[in-house]
Amino acid sequence: MEKLTKRAAPIDRSPMTLKERIYLPALLKGMSITVGHIFKKKATVQYPEETRPFSPVFRGLHVLNRDAEGRENCTACGLCAVACPAEAITMEAAERKANEKHLYREEKYAARYEINMLRCIFCGACEEACPKDAIYLSETVMPANFTRESFIYKKQDMLIPHPKKDQKA
Amino acid sequence: MRLCTFASWRVKYNALRENYIKMSDNIKVTIDNITIEVPAGTSILEAARKVGGEVAPPTMCYYSHLKGSGGKCRTCLVEVSKGSEKDPRPMPKLVASCRTGVMDGMEVKSMTSEKVLDARKGVTEFLLLNHPLDCPVCDQAGECHLQDLGYDHGWESTRTEFERRTFEPEDIGPNIQLHMNRCIMCFRCVFAAEQLTDYREHGILDRGEHARISTCISKSLDHDFIGNVIDVCPVGALTDKTFRFKQRVWFTKPVDAHCSCTKCKGEVRLWMRGDEVYRVTARKDEWGEVAIASDGKPGWICNECRFEKKKVSDWVIEGPSNISRHSVISQGHYNKTVHEPQIELLAEVIGKEPIMKMDIHDVSDVNKPNVHLNQIQGPAHSEDFK
């Protein structure tokens, strides 16, 4: 029968020679490869003490932006949610009251804003869709966790620190 | 014998009569190289709508069910390259198609004319001069005619350096929200209030740049059928206060429904999310106008149907509405797919029922089963989320 590929090599089944029977040359050849790797550059890094250099366009955990006066930028327009291919973003909007003008930039704001990080694929479509510069993907790698519940990120988990109130920022 | 002659005479008479009607009433008009026959007295716009598709010019102020509307926004400009069979000279300027009647043998260029497209671009720029572009906040976004117009004919950015005109917010009642900044002065709501309700409370006050929709003075719009001004408004200047900020239009699912209403026909479109009715509007046709109801009249709906019946039990649901595939509202909706009975394939493969590790409602604060945003009268506020 004709072979499907030309890559198949026939196995040599002739009896082993003396050099092959004492195994030592093959053993030394193998050990030389092993010892050689000790002196090569390591493939691993000591994460989390060390991190790899990230690409400047790396997309990590989301942050919700505030303006210079600390008001939330997000106006719950829903464009991030409609752009999201994984349907990870959900929100509920509310109307700003007269005494809340220092909290929210527009007359409508996101009363609830959640990202299901189990669904998120970190594509950055939400960042691109946002007309208000409200959502950004930071350079923080998504932290691992043991419970599913901890992957539902709420608005307070993502908002950046207040520029005036939170001095540690 | 006599009966037979009578019958043949009748057939002859009918044929002659039909021929006569055809000859006298129907005239030929060519729009974008497509020739159709329309009755005399039709406007170019109506004839173009008969052709359909992209040939029909966009309209912002003309509304076929409102008498006297049209002629204000100039978005429906067309070029008449041949006046008529008798007088084949072209019209010297672009004409507003909603206000110009067709003539026999008229040739019209709508989307095939460079001049027309350029003019529409200019008109769009003028309409957007004072428009606040707060689409992320506006409830009309997603079904806004000015958005469509800007998308089809607008510039990508603004060239004006002047401040946009702004107005003090005005309260015009518990059900209708007025955003005067967004208004493009189409006068549709004035005609709607004049022709549908028993008394018109609002109108255009002042003139020029100061012209505004207002009541005289500080009245509330609560006559029956006044809710239809929301449907006729091409932008987000008049919106439904009971729907304000509750949901984005494209996250709700449009469903056709009816109820037995004594005041109106009761044929409406519900905008639902799950089992919650967020908004009730009239049904719209392909031109964004209120569709003709089953009794052959425009399907305006009354205030009670629009603002008060926010429960599924108030309605008999007919089925999902037909929404243009190109609209953002149709995203995620698959109308004409066949629903096979679902097979629990996973359970069959692994030999047991899959275990639900997390119910999203236990964790998420959004869309809680016990919180009904659609039952709140006005927009939600911070205390509604505590």
C-alpha cells in the first residue's frame, strides 16, 4: 500500500552493537543535555515577586474612572454591555438627585455596575465602546480565587480611588 | 337573453370605468430610475416611500398621519431633473419632497444625486448645531431618527466653535419628560396635540434661536392621547417619564400585544425585559411612524395604555415584534429561528444532572428578582437601590 506521507521512517530492528549494549555513551549524551540546561536562561519567573515584562497594550482588570473632581464618569449608557462579546457586563441606572452632583458627572449614573469576571475575556471592547472615558482595562492581572462569588466585580471593586478623599492614591 | 346583454354591458362598462380611472388619476413618476404609478396629488416623498428602501428620503418633521406636518427640517430634499411630460425643464433648486406634488412624467433623483446627498449633509450639520449629543444619557438612543440621519449623512465631527443653545429644564407633567435642549423644532408634537387631544396645552413660544416648546404657563400635559407626542418626537426631546433611565432601549425586547381598551384600539408594542413590562409604545412601521391598526386608522394609543398598564397580566401578548435587522434593538434577538425541544445533552453525556455551583442572583445586585424597577413611577433614584 502506498504510504500517506513520506515522513515515516522504518525502525532498525537489527541486534544492538557493543557500544549500544553498554548504554554509557547514550547515558552521557543524555546527561550532557540535562547539565547544559542548568546554565541556560530559566523559563520560569518567581511570580508574584517577579513579573514578566508586559506588553504596553496588555489588558488586565477593569477600572472605573473618575474625573478630576472625583465624580464618577460612567453614565450607564450600556454601550460597554452591548459591545461585550461575552455578555459579562450588567448595570442599572438611576437619576442623579440635586444633592448628588458632587458624586456623578452626568444626570444619569450607574447605580449598579457589575462585571462577571468568569465570563470576561479581557478583549477591551468595553474600553473602546465607552463614550465617557469611564472604563479602562488596567495592567493588573486578574487575581485568582477559590470561590466563584468573588469573581462578580461590583462598582465599588472597580472604581479608582477618589483623587481628593483617598490620599493614598 | 336580456339578462345576458345586461351582464355583457356591465363588464364592458366596468372595464371602461377602470381604464378611465387609470388614465385620469394615476400618473407616472420616475424616482432614482424606478418608474411607478401613483394617484395624482401624491407628494414626491409618498411616491418615494412606495418605491421603498433607500430611495425614500429621510424625514425629521414630516409625519404622514399628522395633517400639516412637513416642510420644516429640509432633510427630505430631492432633485427634480425633469419637471413633467409637458414641461420637461428641471426645477432650479432642490425641493422638499414632502411638500411637492408629483407631476406626470416627473423624474426625481433622491439617493442617486450628488447634490442631494451634499445638501442632506449640510442639513444634518445644521440640525446638529444645537443638539447636545448626550446620547449616552438620552432614552431615545437606539431608536432616534437624528442618530440614524447623522450616521447616514452626518460629518464625523462638529465644525462649530460656538456654544450650543441651552434652556432651563421644565416640568411638563408626571408622565412626559421635556428636554428642550434636544429639540429640533419639527412641530410634530404640536400637530399631534392639536389633532389627537381635545385641547392643546403646549406650543412653540418665542422665535428664532429662543424658540422653544413650552406650556403657557407651567401647565401639565395630561389630556388623553397626549402620550403620543412621545412617539412622534423624532429625537429625545419628549420621552416617557415612566421609562426614564430604567433600561437602554436595546436591552429590552419589543413584543406586540393588545388589550381591550375603550378609548383606543389597544394594539401596542411592549418593551419587556424578562417578565417585566418597562415601556408601552404604539407600533411603528418601517418609516418610524405609528403603524396602521387593524381598523385601518393610525394606531395611536391612549394615556392609560401607555403609562399605567405595566403588568404582563394587563396584556395579551401576540409575539415578538419585527425589528429591522440593522437596528441595534435587534441585537441578540433571533426572531425567525425554529425552537426545537431542548435536549439535556450534558446530563445525557455525564450520566447525571449537572450541579449548579452558583446562582448569579445570590451574588449580583443587578436585576434582583424582588426589585421591580418598572413599577416605580418615575426614574429610579439612589434610595431605590438601598
